[in-house]
Amino acid sequence: MAHLDKDKERQAALAKEKQSELVALRGKWFKERTRLYDRETGLPTVAVLVDDLRTQLEQRGSISVLVFRPSSEGHVEEVWGWEAYDDLLLDFVRRLKAFQTDGIVPSGTLCLPYVRSDEIILFVSPDGGGLPEGPTALGQKAAELDQLIRGYLAERADVSARFRSFVGSSRILKDPKHRIERLVYRGIQEARDQVTRQTVRAEIRGGELLQDVISRRDIRPVFQPVFDLATGNMIGMEALSRGPRGSEFESGETLFSLADRTELLVPLERVCRQRSLEAAAEANPRRQIFLNLSPAAASDPEFLGPVFRDQVRSLGLEPDRIVLEITERTYAVYEGLFREVLSKFRSQNFRIAVDDVGTGYSNLSSLADIEPDYLKFDNVFVRGIDRRQVKQDLLEALMSFARKMHTKVIAEGIETREELRVLQSLGVPYGQGFLLARPMPVAEIERFASIAI
């Protein structure tokens, strides 16, 4: 009996040891899998496909590559935050798969260069992908898909990308003198370079058009009211700028994004400020006007010198009615520069606001350094606050901080009645957003002097 008991103990120990080894192997496998497969999209990385690509090249002699770069616009993640951007990318992959099913996107293997990438790669074999034949067919298909992706981003992300490219293509040819992996990676890079070249050419054309718009001062100022959330009275209005109606620059995002990339931001902002002040002076000159500042403004001698202050005075406006907005991110990146600039304008009796609070670029210490008159909470922070208790708790804490600094709080991007009710219950004094009023010409602004809240 003792001998049998020892055998059972030995077998149990061996079984336990094997189970531990199996658990360890499973853990290693899952760890390796997370490096090779993207958990969010379910797509493999290029490294997983190398053996299959080698076989295809050896059997068919070539493989076509299409690279999709929805991040080419560059500002979506910065504006929305990474979680919302991840949702966009997941939806983008789903849409690509649906387009494949419909025959719009060639059939083939979708993958990523590495996990968490915002670039999607499609490998298409020459005999099974549905690509038309001919030396220019691949490029024509890429151009067609580029227009498709442009439309998708405009619809899904409200991105107007007239002067951008999102799809590049290349063809990988079998070459026994070169290692397969390097051929594949060179093919991917060639497709990326095509996107870059197309974008550069588009930006050069766009820069020439934008220079003409600036020269003609063909900028339309619009204003979005800021309301007292208790009374519904307008306490001020944020100045925004649009390009010529019906043009490629009608969207403010396209206007300023292209100006930034083509080094035209300083002259554009000069015109925008002047046009906004002129329009505001035609309305109620006692109305507070919120003007946005970019990093370029902090190095513009015309803005920093007496020109801007003289413009304000000559239009019958007072500095204490002008609120200069700087984003939380801008101050975090250019803290030393803007500390001096903001101090100078405060000494001239201008008001200061920190915009996009809650995007995570700054901290309470830097906000205390600025001592702003207003804190404007980012629309990403406000969006869905009625469903997120953690956002409500954080806003309460920040409200307490603002009260101690004697700083007024404005909630941006209010789009639903539920969001408004939560903000009111938390004691947020001021707000703006599409639910309350959209941006409008200054001639219409007085109709919103008071609204039902």
C-alpha cells in the first residue's frame, strides 16, 4: 500500500509539474501573440506574414502593396484623445473589410506594421486580388481609394483633408539576390513615400491658393456664444475663422492646418484677428471676445508690439473685453515663452483663458502659474460626462481648484441636454456648444443674447 501511495504522489507531482509548464507555455504564447497580433483590430503584424509572402513571391513573382494612412491629417488623436482615436481606427479597419466584401477594396491580407499602429497595410496577390491589369492600374486604384478614404474621414471624423494623401501603393518583385524580408519592407516604405510625395505636392498647390486668400483678406469671422448656464444670458463670444465660402478653405481645420504646414500661420492669424475685431466692433463693443492664440502668435512682433493694442483701441474696444485663449498643450510645450507673453498682456489689462483643459498636457501647478481669468474644459472632457462618474468627480475637484484661484469655468462642446443638466448640477457657471448655439456671423449674434436653458 505504501508503494502505491508513493506512486500516486509521484504521478500527482508530475501532473502538477506538467500543468505548471503548460501554464508557463501558455503565458509565453500569449505574451508573444500580443507582440505579433494587434488586440484591438485583430490584425496580424507583417512579421507574422513573412513566410506566406515568401511563398507568394516564389510562386507568382510579385505582390502588390497598398498602405492606408488615416493619420495623415495628423490632428485627430491630438484633438480627440487616444481612446476616441482608437475607436476611429477600429471602425476604419471594419470599413476596409466591408469594402473588400463589396469588391471596392481589393481582396488580400490586411495587417499592421506593428501592434497599435495607425497604419494599415494590404498585400494583394497578382492573380487573386481583383486588381485590374496594366502598368498604371495599381496607381489608379490607389488614387481611387484615396478619394474614398478622404470621404470616410470627412464623414466619420469631421476631417477636411483637401491637401493630404492617405493611400500609397507599390509592387514587390521577386529578386533572388535580395532577402524576402527586406524586399517586403522596402515595398512598404515605397508606398509610404508615395503618400508623402503626394501630400507635399498637394500642400505646395494649397499654399499658393492660401497665400492669395490671405492677400485678399478673404476670411469670414464667425462667433460662437458663451452662455451663463444658470440664466441663459450670453456673457461673451468666441471668435472663429473660416475661409471663402465654397472653397477648399471653408473649414477652419483645413485653413489653419495647411497654414501651419506651409509656414503661413503668422500672416493668416494677423488677418483673422483683424477681421474678428472689426466684426466684433460692429456688434456690442462691450461684449467679451475670446481670441485664440497659437504658438506662432508668441513670436509675431506685430502681435507683441503696439500694433495689436492699437487695433483694439482704434475699433472702440477695450482690452479688458478681450480674452486671449491659449491651449493647455501650447502652454505646456512653450511654457517659458508664453509665461512672459501672458504677463505682458495681463499688465495691459487683457484677460487670459486656458483652453482645452482636461486633455492631459498640463498640471495644476502650471495652471496656477498662469492665474487665468477663465478655464475652458475641452469637449473631449465634457463629452458623455452624464454617463461617466469619474469625469464628474474630476470636474468637481477642478471646480474647487478654480474657485480658489478666483477663476471662472467654461465647459466647451456641450451637445446633449443630459450633458448640460449634469454640468448645471455640478455648478459649472458658463458653457458653449452646438446644443446652445453654433458659430454664426456677427450680424446674427444678438438674437442669442438670451436663450432658454
